[in-house]
Amino acid sequence: MFLLNSDDEPPPCADDPDLWFVDDGTLKGARVTDHVNELIHLAKDGCAVCPYKTPCLQHALENGEYGIWGGTTTDERRRERRRMARRAA
């Protein structure tokens, strides 16, 4: 994760980190249930109000992170990296 200063307000994911790493269907054989979708939306709601959303997303895009980062799922970031690569070509 990108580093915060010790006096910075902790991000919402600091309270319940497991919520941000729920299997969003990108792991082999994963099945996305209604419950998993609900958890993904809860994590994204936390990201929506997070002051670190933009640097968090940038970090995840640059480092291929798994889970919810910057309000996006692993699969959403994979698609965004492909779009970015096509634009750069």
C-alpha cells in the first residue's frame, strides 16, 4: 500500500481490511454471489468518501494490486490498464 504520514487520517479500509480483499470473481474458480456483490459495494462506498482514493487507485494501477483499491475491483483495473495501453500505442 502507498505510505501515509503517521498524522494523516486513516483510510476507511484501515478499520476492516478484509472487506477490501473479498474475492471479486478474479480468482480462479471464484463465484460472485449476491453477498459478495454486497461486500464489494460496501467497500466501494468506503472508497467514495476516502481522501486517498486517487493515490490509492494510482498505486493499484501501477502495481497490479488485488482487491478493492481506489473504488475499483481487480477486474475493473485490468480493463483500465488495457484501455490505457491502447491509448498509449
